[in-house]
Amino acid sequence: MAVLGPGGVGGLIGALLARDGHRVRCLAGEQTAATLRQDGLRVESTQYGNFTAAVEADTCLREPVDALFVTVKQTALDQALERVPAGILGDALVIPLLNGLDHLAVLRRRYPSATVAAGTIKVEATRTAPGRIVHTSPFAHLELAAPPARPAVPLDRLADCLRQAGLGVTLRTDETAMIWDKLAFLAPFALLTTRYGADLGAVRSERRAELVAVLDEITTVARAAGAPMTVESLLSFFDGAPQTMKSSMQRDAEAGRPLELDAIGGAVLRAGATHGVETPAMARLVAEVARTAHEVV
């Protein structure tokens, strides 16, 4: 297996698979690759304990693999894909764990011989330095769905490998519903925590009216796109999540890194426009995050 982008998410998955005995190749920049070759992936986790896993590392894919996890940020996707030549990847199974909607079409155009199966993950994990991963959430759960064009693609073997390594996995039959289930939670979470510099607990208590307004818009868009969901179900998930959770967008803003604003907020606005659903609360929030990020820079 290979991991493109061994950051918080990719590093955690790669380390768990390697610890379970799988051959894992991490694809990254030269400095990160050199660190991984020498020191491996070092994980600190409240769920999995502290451990170091030996992995292979390179700046590009040089031989075929059965499966490739794409775990870079949307903002770095185009550049990162240069590390994976289509001719080498061949007919591998590709699992993108990116935020938003647009990356699936990008990957399927770039790798027509591969099988790109939609994936999402719920986890709070951060790369604190090359090869160092801190996992702070009490969960790490993936959802996978075969592409509509190839509904018979068997994902059971990969799911079993991931479960054996300690990850939670659910196989879904509806790609659209699965992607929107993640985005409908992530967009309000990322945008509101970033806009107000607050953790989830503060957002759901101090900004509850705005949270509900955004959830109302995004569930309306999701239903128009074919993914049935309700404000009540999403709000219940918000209320049950750990109050100290911070979004990756918020962490990126704090560190002065590029934000996945277009991949997350922009995707919802574009979908709303496509389906004729007005999203004024979302549009205002996206604009305010963009303005704040620009002022910080």
C-alpha cells in the first residue's frame, strides 16, 4: 500500500497499517521522505498508544501498489499528484480522504485505469513535525463507497485490513450520501471554528443560532443533491462530539497555512447554485473567513 501525503491523517493510517505488518510506502517531499526512512512514523495517540512504525519512503511512486491513499490537503493536490505517474499506478484502488466534493472528478480523469473509490474519515490527528503524528480524538473512522460506474468493486479486503489495524470502517453503497454526510458536518465545523477562533464546544453554545442557520442551508443543498439529511441529526452529532475539538482549517489558520476554504465552503456554495438553493449564511461565513485569512497574511 502507499500513502500520498503522510501528514496527520495519512501518517496515522500508514503507521497503523505498518505496525500491523503491511508494507507501506509513503510519498512526500525529500526532507520528509528522508526523515521517514531514518526514523519511521512516530505516533502519539490516546486511542492507540505511543509507537513508532517503520515505513518505506520516496518522493514518487516507482512501482505498482494494490492501494493508494491520497491524504494531502486539497490546496496541495495538483502538485502532490505529480508524485504518482498514471502509468505506474495502473489499475490500483485509489482511496482519497480529502475534504469537499471536487477531488473525485480530478482523480478519475487523471487515473482512468484505476478505481477511485470515495472515502471519508472522521478523526482529529495532526502532523507536528515530519514523521510525528499526534492523534487526539477518541475515534478514527473511515467510510468507503465504490464508484457509481463500478458498483461491484470489492472493498471488503481493504476494509478488513484497516479494521485489523485498529481503524473503524463502514462500507457504504451511496457515494453521494456518504460525501455529503461528511461535508454537511465539516463545513459548519471548519468555518465556524476558524471564523471565531473557538473550539467546537464554544461554537455550539455561543454561536448556536448561526450554527443552526448554516445547518439549515447545507441540509437543504444536500437533499437537493440526493443526500437526505436533517438539521436535527447533524445538530445531535455536534452536541455529542468532544467539546475541545478544533478543525484542521482552524489549525491551518493559526499556523498561517493555506486554507481549504474553496474545497469546503466553496463546494457547498457551488452545489447550492447548481441546485437553485440560496445559501446567504454560508456565503457570508465563507467571505468572513476569507477576509480574516487575508488580514492575517
